[in-house]
Amino acid sequence: MSLLAVDEVYLQYGASPVVHGVSLAVAQGEVVALLGRNGVGKTTLARGVVGLTPVASGHIWINGIEITGIPAHEVARHGVRIVPQGRGIFPRLSVDENLRIGTLLNPAPDPRIRDLLHELFPVLGERRRQRAGTLSGGEQQMLAVARALLSAPKLLVLDEPTEGVAPVLIDRIEDALRLLFAEMRMGVLLIEQNLDFAFALAQRGYVMEKGQIVLAAATSTLRRDAEQYLTF
């Protein structure tokens, strides 16, 4: 049984259809990439999975429990977390206050994960009293990821985690995520346009075009077979 199962899901904004009959799956401990050009429906699908955009038709399950149509806060109680495009931190709160928000659904975070986060993202400890909005783009991304992981997700949805991040920090974030994903054994749906980053982390991937899945394969073959869809 898949951790996440999306079956023939349709999503729309108003009367405008955006996602057309998409099906995909993510297993526990698996990182799955969702790839495609801007505007093909990737973020809309992510919002549908976490309950932020209503599903027009189709079904979504987490661990065999259907979550289609329930509000986002109820989806979160099933262990689903999202780090949205643009990070979604609270810029006027301190780094420490942002991290404490991550423990609201998990008041006793695993000390091993907490220690690993401190080890991999030491800047968050160094700047714990600093307003989050004054961090660099890469540091804000580290904060957003750490906050989500402190809540012990079963499924983590990462939407464009390298957007606006300096190349030197992208490599650091990639290394940190690889270690964290291996330690926590969660499922990850990674939405990304940085193909090197996505292929370094994901075992499988789906390619979207015009709101539909047009290709699904192991990442070892996606670069070769998906060139027509992934030329940005």
C-alpha cells in the first residue's frame, strides 16, 4: 500500500481546469519528483494533496485513509506537511519562534532529529533570536524545512525548494535533505525545476504537461526520456 495515492484527480480555479485526471503514488521512505515547466499544474496538485485547493473529482489517500475534500488542518493531522513555494515562514517572528510552531502537532520531537537539524543547519541556532524575514533566501528555506520536519511528517511536500537560493547553499541543502530523508523514512513529493537537485534526491519521477502526467519513470531514465518536456 502506498503512503500517498492520488487517483484520477481533477483540480480547477473557478471555472478554469488546471489538473486533469492525475494519478501518482509515493511510498514510505521514497522521494518522488514531480517535474515540468512553469504553469503545468504542479503547485496546484500539491495544494490539492494537502487540502488547500478543493478537489473537483478523483480521490486522495494517505496510508489507505481517504482525505479527499477534508480541510487542510485535518489533512495535517494525518501527517501531511508542505513547504510551499516561497517558503511560508513567519517573517516577523524569530527563527526560534518559527521552529516552535513546527512542534505544535508534535510537542515532543525526536531528540535525534532535533540534534540532526541543529547539526545540518547550524545557522538556525546561531540566529535563533533573529527575525526570520531578515535571513537570506537559502537560510529561510532551511528554516522552512526544519520547521516542517520538527512536526514529524509522514509525507512531506516540497514545492520548489531551490527557488531563489544561492548555488552554494543549494548543495548544502541537498546534502542535508539526503541525510534527513534517510533518517526519518518519510515519503517525499518533491516539486522542482532544478533537475540536478531533483535527480540527486528522488528515486522516481513524474513529468507534467498541460495539467496531465505525460511520463513516469525512474530518475535514472527521466533525463533522457523527458528532454522535450523539461527544457525550460
